[in-house]
Amino acid sequence: MKLAYTMAPGRGDTDLILDRLASDLIGRGLRLAGTVQINTDRPDAGPCDMDVKVLPDGPVLRISQNLGPSARGCRLDPEALETAVGWVTARLTPATDLVIVNKFGKHEAEGRGFRAVIAEALALDIPVLVGLNDLNRAAFEEFAGGLATRLPPEPGALAQWVGQGTHGLAACA
């Protein structure tokens, strides 16, 4: 089983790192599945819009709900998230080199979201790289059973880990 996670300290930093990594790996010819998150600032200065790009080439789906500028709490649109899960599930094949999941979040912690995709990829012996935050770390560690590798949020370290376990090893060298 090849499962790793990364956590960056700044808000949205993990999203940026995984998006750049995915773009680089796709450019090198690796076959990716999964999602990367794209945050877009809102002109009204409210919370950003959250979109996910289904790898390798879309679609891009809005996974946040606009609950108004004073809203607090979770803005995730669970239906949109499950739509993204369906797209990723349909694209996952034994020929996939790597699965990237933008975030092991609340839905995954509760047994939904990308949890089944992660398990299926691992069952197919496909490496999985997950973005994580402290809020859901304990749930992820329980899910991973102590078998996940923590990687620093550095492009070189992530690419090195990918290169050590994918079918497209030469593409990362």
C-alpha cells in the first residue's frame, strides 16, 4: 500500500502545491486521477469560491455554496462533492499512475466523499497522495491504520515520492 499525505501551514497552500504537482506530472506523461482544488477570491470580499478540477483534464466543479457574506460554518456542497467523486471513480483504472485527493475532509472523516476512491485505488495498487489539515488528521490516521507516509509540502519531496512508486517512474526522474 502506497499512501501519503501532505499538510501546508497557510490557508489554501496545500491546494496550490497539489495543483502545481498535478500539472507537472501530467506534463511529464503520468496518468492521474483524482481532484485538485482551485480557490477563487470573491469580488464581494466574502469567503472564496471552492472548485475542484477532476484530473487529468476536467471538468471543474464548484463545491462551495454561496451562503452570503456573513455566513459561518461549512460551505461545502455535498452533492457537488459526490458528483466529483463519481467522475473520479469513472476514470480510475489499473493503468492510473497516481491518485491525488485534494483533501481528506469532514465527509471523508465520516466515511463519505473520496474515502471509497482512496480505498479502491489502494486495492488496485495505485499510489494515493492526499491533502490534509489538522482538523481531520486523527480520522485520516485511523483510516490509514498507521500506514500513510507524511510528506513535507515541498514540490521536490512530493515528486520524489511519486517517482518511487508509480508505473511512470521514468517520467519523474
